[in-house]
Amino acid sequence: MFRIAHNTAVNFIARRRRERLIFSDEDTRMIADPTGEVENREAATAGLQTFMHLPAAQRSGVILKDVLGYSLDDICAITGTSIAAIKANLHRGRARLRQLLLETDSTPLPVLHEPERSRLKLYVERFNARDFDGIRDLLAEDVRLDLVNHAQRQGHGGFDSYLGNYRRTDNWRLAVGFVDKRPAILVLDPSDPSGRPRNFALIEWQDETVLGIHDFTHAPYVMRDADVILSD
């Protein structure tokens, strides 16, 4: 499956007529092939979105070598490319990944501005107070609930079981934050206040009314690779 995905990406790049670089054996012998702790740690630190900034050939090389630990010969067999090309892609992919990580570290934290801050704060406060009637008052008549990867519902009646699930349990606490720089509702575990949020929801607003909720409880794979920030 990985080979199919890799070849599809490479073919797409070729169709878009992107420039391909050709390295001679002499050029690639000059390129080091470091496999120490630094490269492994950088690769492990990078999330999916960071890897997606790399060209397909560089991305596959870095993931296979530095994340999954395949040898150069194994990568040749998987990708159908030469040792020379793999070394070149590793060299450039690692350099670009290091640059992306530095850029990420220096990026200012996102800030919630009014009126969105007040809206989300009110939503969270009512939820945490278990004021579910107050939550219903915030919903538009034709509000949409998207339980991503599970179900879609519309209208107040579609929220009865959704709110009922929260009413019947107490192993959650909501907070305002960001997911991939988008304002979001984070679901925390009250028994682990310092832990990573379990899941999140995105809210669509019209003035002070909730038009839609996209809840990712049933799509945990999104949370694993997301850049999550808890707001003050």
C-alpha cells in the first residue's frame, strides 16, 4: 500500500511538471547519511502536517529511514528508486524538516479575539456546569451535529442523545483552545489535568447562535497528529 501511495504521489508530481533533480554517483557520495539520535528525534517530533510540507520522495525517505528504521536497501525495494536518489532525498528532506521544526518553534501562539472568545467561553461554562438547557438555548433551530466518522444529525432533537451522553458521565471537562490554530472546544480528563486532551469539537457560529458542531470523538486519528494548544 505504501508503494502504491508513493508511486501515485511521484506520478502526480511528474504530471504537474515539477522540476526533478538528477544526482550523479559522485554527488551522492559527498552526501552524508547520518542516522544518529538527532535525526531520529527530529523525525519523531514532527507531526503529520509538518511531513506534508516535504516533497513526496523526501517525505517517504525520511519516514521510512528515520521513523520506521528501514535500511537503505529496504527503502530501495519499497520505493523502486536507487541508493543514490534515496541518499539525496534523505539529505534534503532532513534539512527541510529541521528548518520546518525551527519555524514552528518560533511561531507566535494563536490568540482568541472577541467575540469568539466570549462565545466559546460561554459554551464551555454551561457545559461544565451541566447546564444542558442553557446549551440548547444557544443552538439554532436547524443546528447541525456532525459526529465525524460516525453520524450526522440536524435540529434540536438530534442533540438529545448527544447531550444525554455527557449528562450520564462525569469523566470529562471542557476547555477553550486551538487545534491546528483553529479555535476549538477541547475535551479533557479531569483525573489527568496535565494530560493531552482526549478529543475536540469545532463550533460554527452565526452571531451568538450555534449553527453547527463538528465533534471528533469518533475520529481519534485526527487528534493524534493535531497541534493542540490550551488557551488561558
